Amino acid sequence: MQRPIRLLIASQPLDGGVARHVLDVVACLPRDRFTIDVACPRASEVWAALAGHPDVTLHPISPARAPGPWDLATLARLLPLARRADVIHAHSSKAGFLARLAALLTGRRQRCLFTPNGWSFWSADGLTKRVYATLERLAAPWCRTIVAVSNQERDAGLQKG
């Protein structure tokens, strides 16, 4: 018998479509084939739904959406999880950036995929929009695959490089 695949899912949004998507992914995974670690904020819908679930290990990360020093604590939490993961699946801009950075720093780039669920530069204007687009271009090669959830998301990502 083959050992289960260790999957790390990282998701920062507290609720909404990203949270529901992550819960759907977890619900669909065959438990005999996967060991599941989920890194998400304690106050999130994901945490509430998966707390006490026997097949999922939860790991708290910062709920803060804006970049800040708390992101270093989140990165520190993600590094050992990424190091032992067979597959890293990051969702949303903040968790996506930090999980991709953890994948890069642990030599797991080829085991990482990122689902933006809406680009960070879509939620900003002016200089902030340009900074977020630059950060997305920087982080794009830190994973093997970017999974767009729509043609519009794919086209916007390609247009921004």
C-alpha cells in the first residue's frame, strides 16, 4: 500500500467563495489517499467547518489582508508545513504569495499550485495596484501551476505577465 499524499492547503479569506471552494476540495479528497494540513485563520469559515475533523490538521495563520510584519509569523508557520508537503495548494492572494514563497524556500516549487480566486491587483488602484501586479509577477515562477477559475482571471493574469 502506498503512503498517503501529504497535502498542504493555505487559504487566508475568512469567508466567501474561496472558503467554500477550499471546503469543497477537502470534502472531495479520498481520505485513504491524502493526509490534509490546512493553514487558515482561526476566525475563518474554513476553520469553523473543519475544527475537530479527524482527517484534517488545522494550522492558524494571520487573518490580516494588508501586508505587514505578521506575515513573517505566517511564513514561519508555513515553512515546516511546506517542507513536509507532497503537494502545496495555495488559495487567494495573501496566502498564495506566502505559500508560494514557502515552496520556493523549501525547494518545493514543482509541488506547488496557486489558485488566485481573484487577483490582488483587482482590489487596488494606482501605485498599490502596480505593486501587487509586480508581486504577482515575482511570485508566479515560485509554483508549478497557476489555476485560474475563469477565462477573465486567466486573461488578466496573462496580460499582467
